[in-house]
Amino acid sequence: MQYEIPVFSAVIWMLPLAGKKGRDWQFNRTANPYNTAAWHADACCHPPKKGHVLLSLILAYCLLEEQKVMQSDINFDIAPGQRDFTADISSPILREPLYLSPEEDNMYVLQDDLECGGFDFTDPQKQESWKDAVVANKGWDWFADNKDKDKYGFIADGVGGGQHIALSLTGEQYGKVELTYVVSYENFGIALAWLDDSRENSHQIFCNTTAKIGAKGMPQRFDGFWDKQVSVPKTELLAKGLKKGEEKTFHICLTPRDDKRAGPENKFKLLSVRVF
């Protein structure tokens, strides 16, 4: 999603919210989640959690408004040679919108105070919140690997694989465990992740073996490669959840480089582990 394009600008909605109670409120980073100073979570342009929630709601609103226009009798001013495919009465290209289920709506939209635990490795100011949860670490380093030194994460790097890290984790209300990691078009490999009751790496054999889809007994696979020429975050749920209050050890390890992969390197960048 783009934050600054002519037809969908975050400023149109966020500026009134930021300053609706005066200048002091507009720049209050503590009490006002929509404050001007908090629009960007990094040196680039990415908003924090509240900003993403707001943008998602705006996008949903715009889609519904577009649907209303498509179903109306409004005449559009179209230049000669142009055609609005979304307004084609016989077969509009824009599909019917997909709606959240009642459970998803309650979880992601209505419950702004959703109990959420876990660890955010992207924020350098939150290191104290997770460093004591690391119960084992062999080969994973926490640092910013980009030129501007502002995109932090836990990174394992090595063509031979085997790097392993374990963290203590406690379940929350919905029993979900969510991983966010970087996918890129070259130099990124495959990691395996699982939950158990031990600090030791019980799947060392798989961690030292090139990950094959469907291998019997292999932990869940998380692939850091995709074929588009851009590096972006990807979020997936761990297949095995964690009940509220249940304590387990979360493990993740890097597997050896597959010779069919693009690029000579083999790394994996973990951005966060969330439980909710």
C-alpha cells in the first residue's frame, strides 16, 4: 500500500486527526496515537501500528464508496479514447469486495485494546522488552542491515545453515502465534520454526539439512525468497498455536542454502514474533 499517492493520501485523514485538539495535542507522542511526529516509524515513510490500522480502514471505506458509484446511475466525464473498466455495466472488472468474518472483524478492528504479546525486533528502543526472553542463541545477531542503519531485525546468515535461536513465549487470548520476516529476490533462505518445552534444539538434523517440502517430521517452513525485485515484510501464522497463559519455547533455525537459489548468500531476517 502506498502512503502518498494523489487518490489515496494518508495526510487527508491523519492531519485532521492529529490536530483536532490543538497544536499541543498534535505533537503529543504519548497521549495522541495519531500525532504528527508519530506518522513515521522509521527514517523512510512507514507509519506505526495505529497508522496502518487507519490506512486499512480508509482503504476499505474507499472500496465501498467505489462499489456504490459502480452501482449508481452517475455519468462519468471520460475523455475520448478512455474507458472505465470498473464502470462497465455488463462486466465490471472490479470484483465484489471481500468482507472480514465477524471473528476477524472483532479481532482486528473492534478490539483496539486487543491483548497482544511477543516481541518486536524492528524497534531499537524495545530491546529491553525481549532480551531476557532469549534462552538460547547460536548464530543469530540483532542489528540493522540496511545502508541507513534503521531497519532492525534478528538475522541469521551462512550458507551452511544450522543457526538457531530460542525465546520464551506466553500465549494470549486467541491462541495465535504470528511471525513477520523479510522476503526478497536473492540471498534469502529458508527457516524452520516450532514450539516445544525445551531450550535445546530438538530439530538440529533438519536445521543442518536443505529444507524439502513435505519432509516427514520437519518443523514448519518459512521461505525468505520470492521472485519480485523488492524486499518486503511477510507475516504468517505458526500452525501450532499457544493457549492463553500457556508457556512454551519458540525456536527458529536457518537451513543450508539451496543451490537453486538466486544469489551467493543465505540469510533470514526475523522482524517480530507476536502472540494474540
